[in-house]
Amino acid sequence: MVIFIWGSIPLLIPKDLIPLLGLHLTSLQIKLLRVWGLIVLLDSLVYLYIYKRPHNKLAKYLLMFSVIDNGGIGVMLLVLTLIFKLPWGFWINIPFQLFFGYWFWQFYKKGEFV
């Protein structure tokens, strides 16, 4: 359920509310934000596949993608925030990204794949 909220906000947030997140984006950047929201919503299909077929061999590779996707982006945002002093609209995602990356890693380690 979290991923639907996480993807819906960048996809549906009105332009006037984006500066409240500490982001001052151009129209191209707003379009890219919307594309990112759509990609996050499409990621939910990957996670749904893993949930429905946890013992499938493809699920193993999708879980590795999930670890890299969440954990990797979390670490990348952490480093970029320290270097570029990103606004809170970005760095607020770091704990969530790292949590889900860790959770997917634990699920991967415990999995019994075909």
C-alpha cells in the first residue's frame, strides 16, 4: 500500500504545492517528477509478482532488483544530500528507501527459490 501513496504523490501533486516540499522545479523537471511517480506505481507490479509467486525463480531476480532499487537509491540520496544539501522533499525518503532495501534483502536471504 505504501508504494501507491509514494507513487501517487509525485504523479498527482498540484504544481502549486511542489514548492512546499522545498523544490523549485522547472516545467521539464515537473514532467520528470510525474514520470518518476508513474515508474514507482509500475514498480508495484513487480512487488505484487514477488508477493504472489515468492518461490518462482524470477522472483529471486526481482528481489535483487528490489534490494538495489530501494537500498541503492537510499544510499545514493544519502550521499547526494550530504554533498548538495538537497531539500527535505528529497532526504525525507532516505529512511524509507533504506528500510525497504533492508526488508527486501532479508526476504531474499530467507527465500527458497526454485
